[in-house]
Amino acid sequence: MTTLAQTRRVSLGDRLRQGALGLDWVLLVTAVAISSFGLWVVKEATRDDITGDPGYFYFRQLVYLFAGLALMVLAAGVDLERIARRPWALWGALCAAVAFVLAVGTTARGSTRWIDLGPFRLQPSELGKLVLCVALAGIVVQHRDEIGSRRLSLMLTGATAVPAAVVFLQPDLGTSIVYFVILGAVLLVAGVPWTHFAAFAAVVAVGALLVLWVLPAAGTPVLRDYQVERLTAFATSDRGSTASYQLDQSKIAAGQGGALGKGVDGATQTRNDFLPEHHTDFIFSVVAEMFGFVGAAGLILAFGVLIWRGLRILARASTQLDQLVAGAIVSMLAFEVFVNIGMTVGIMPITGIPLPFMSYGGSHTLTNLVAVGLLLGIHRRRAPGPV
């Protein structure tokens, strides 16, 4: 016969095993740790960038981080089932937001990606990644009887292509690519046939040929010159372009770090501003220069832990909707980490994709932390089992 004391012991044991408040503390601590480390790196890397204001980037990133943490807590309590009941409304809001930016947004460095809100510039295409995750997942759930059909796959592809095309026109090639990565993850988790992926890959290959070679040769270029330079700099011997210069300086910074790094004061590539965009696109090279191979490897390991926990949440999700959203978010983060680190060391094209939780930026920081909040919420609703 079970006593009251035994019941209490079991309940306490279950609570300890499942984690306080049902949170995945490993995921939470890892995300906060990487974000805090990124904040510190931004502070040290940019203290000489603005004359007379060494904390310009640091204090702004600090505000973004605290705002992101607050939104993460709210996102952990979001009822995805309720929101995803109207996926086409979400899709329409996403398309309207990115189109509105293209029409009246703030232009910087030739790109129109932001809405100026005074002290903060909002980039809807960044937050739109998460909207797309939920919208596509909601469409799949509504049409679960059609999973595996060409109709559903084409519907999802079209729903992704429209906002991705608008984002591409801003122009923001990197974010538009991430939109299609989210699509691929949703299709994979939904369980569509491999032939659909083969057809999709063929379309992508043909599209790349048209954009990079056929149309430019016919006198109708699609990409801007700097975008072509970014995509081809890692594979060409032309060292005269801006993109090639960025890549060369990134490699020099990473190589100078050696095994243990040169420290903050010894990071000459960063501190002397030889490394462009050292607080955004190339922040991984800053880490490698300051902390060497050991520090860079430690950061990659931390990202590995974060992705691992995300995959566990995906595997334990209690509903199809939660599985699809978790799969889309984890794929988005993993892709961005891989591409950003790859482009800094010259094995991937320079696409302007920032490093999650590390790169400076308001919308980017908010998006990543809200994504973690959604994963934490999915974890709380998980099926019973070991943590």
C-alpha cells in the first residue's frame, strides 16, 4: 500500500527529474551564457569604434538582451495551438510587414530592411522567421490528410517564396535563404517523400544557374555586384573586391589567435579596425583572435549543446504542431551558426547571416531569444520521459 510520504517522495522526485517549472535548464542556461558572452565580446571589440563613446554598441546590445529575455519569458507561455489556427492570417501579416518595409522603410548601405522607431530600428524580416515557422506548421496541421501530396508541398513552397522574394528585393539574400531552410525543415519533419526534396533541389540548382550566370550573361543581372562578390569571394582568386578583403582579414584574425588567443589588448585586427563588421557578421573571428582555437572551439561546443537540446525537444514534442515548430527553429539556428562560422573561415559564401546570440543587433537578438522561449514552451508541454 502506498503511503502519503511515499507519494510525496515520488512527486518530489518527479519534479526534480522534470526540472523546476518544467523548463529545459540546459537550453536556457546555454542560450543566456552565449548571449552574455556575445555582449562582452561586443563591448571589448567596439570600445574604440565610436570616438568619445566606448560603450555605444555595448549599452544598446545590453538593452536588446534584457528586452529579449523578457520576450523569451512571454514566448515560453504562448499557446501555439491557438495562434496556429489561422496560419494564413499570420502569413498575410508577414507579407504585409516585409512589403511595408520595402515601401517606406529606412535605407542603410543600399538596403531597405528596417522601420525606424526612434532609438530602435525594427527589422520585420528577422522576426518574420518565427512567424513563418508557426504559419507553415499551422498549414501542415490544417492539411495533415494531404501530407505527402504534391499539392501541399507546392502550397508550402509558394507560401515561403512570396515573403522570401520580397525580402530578397530589400535586398537581403541571407534572410531569404533562411526562409527556405525553414521550409525544408517543415517538409522534413512533416514527412514528405524524398522525391519532393529532389525536385526542390533541382529547382534551386536551376535558379542558382539563372541568377549567377545565365541572366547576367544575357544582360539582365538579378543580384547586385556586391552580392555576387560575396557569393564568389571564397571560391575565386580575385583578391581585389571588398568581399575578398573582408574574408582575408577574417582569416588573418582567426589565424593570429593561435591556440590560446592574443587577449583583448593583443587582438590587433579587431582593435585597429582592420576586420570589417567585427561586431556583426565577423564576430566569430573576433572570438578566435582573442581566445584562440580553444575559445572558438568552446563556443562551437556551446552551440552544439544548444542544438542538441533543441533536437531533444523536437523528439519529445507532444503534438505535431510543436514538432514542426521545434524542427523549424532548430534548423534555422543550426543553419545560421554553420553558415556564419563557415563564411568567416572561407568555406561558405559571405551571405550576411549574423551569428545567433553573438552578433550585435536588436531584431536579431530579439528573434533568437524568442525562438528559445518557444522551444522552452514546447519542452514544458512535452511527453513524459527522462529529461
